[in-house]
Amino acid sequence: MTHTVHPYAHRLGIIRDWKSRWFAAGKKNFRENIRVDAAIRAFIAKRLRSMYIGNVEIERTDSELRIIIHTARPGLVIGRSGENAVKLRKQMGEVVHTAAPADKRAVKIDIVEIRQAETNAAVVAYMVAEGLEKRMPFRRILKQTVEKVMAVREVQGVRIVVSGRLGGAEMSRREEIKRGRIPLQTFRADIDFATEKAYLPYGVIGVKVWIYQGNIYPGMERRQAEARPAAPARA
């Protein structure tokens, strides 16, 4: 019997950090914080679906709730003169107030640009789902996407799996394409994983993406943090 483990959770505390970080949040509000986090992520997934959102991080302090959105299209999220970001922050505050009326923290939003979209599994998964929703042949989508990802120098392996009623067939099936290496059992392997859904008239097609960018050794996290771009846009 196999034990399938999420590639991100498998490396928590080793080369990965938690996506929700609660400073001074307290154990008594644990259930409420979980509910707010789920509501925020569901709202962003629906509201910003076409804007290539790669990752959402949530940080809490005593006075504020900070939401860090990583996107390959920051211009669309921010909008002209920041009007979309202001509107998004207001809507996010309403979501938080609905999920937790007693939470009085100020809601802040940071928008961080993903420099290389092809190295982010969530963005690549949405690219595949977007192509499927445009009725493109799924084999062509898989082949073109894999070639585009492998063209990036840092990427050493990629695997994409789609399952469902592919091509409108009556019986669902599973198709997979793989290039390079995907060492799932190596803790220091920098593997990004994401899932996405393509909504089609005849059903939902699931998409899974694994991207391997080499190994991370002790000390590399600090050097990567120092090499990061300037401060993100805030709203």
C-alpha cells in the first residue's frame, strides 16, 4: 500500500515554510483563524483566477492581517493608479469581517511579482487549464507547456498530469507527460506542486503539475533571500 504525501507538506520545516504565519495570534482563536484563512484563499482563487496567482501567504500580528499575493501579472492585480488593489483590499476586509466579525485587525495586501512564471507550478497549472478551456487539443497543450517550462535554465524536471473527459470522450481517462527528474522522496529537492481545475461544458478536468529546480542545501535559503527583488507593492 502506497502513501502519497503532498510535496509541499513533505518538506515543511526543512526547505519550506508555512504559508500561514500567525504571530501572537494565540491558541484561543485557532478555529477562527483557520476559517478566515480558508475564506481568504477561496475568495482569491475565485476573484483573481485569470491573473496567474502563484501563491498566497497570510501573516497575522496583534494589529494587522497581511496578505501576500504572488502573481505573474502584478499590473492587472494593482490596476491603474492602484485602484484594483484598493478595491481588492476593501473586498478582502469584508470577507474577513464576514468570517470573523470579532476580528478587528487592519487588512493589508502586498503584491509580489513572479519573475519567471514557468518555474511556478500554480501558474503553469493554470496555463494548462486555460488552454483546455479554450478547446485546444490536450496533447498539444501538454507538449508545448513542458517544452516552455524545460526551456528555463533553473528547471531540471517537470511532470504534468491531466484527468477527466479529455477531448469530450464519454469515458474519463488520465494522460501524463514528463521530462527530466522529479525526486519526490528527497527532502532537499526543490519541488513545486500545484493543482488546478479546467471547467468545460462536459465536466471538470483536473490538472496536476510538479516542477523540480534542483536541490537546496543549508545556507542556500539565506542567499536566495538576499537575492530577492526590491520591496513589493502594497495596498
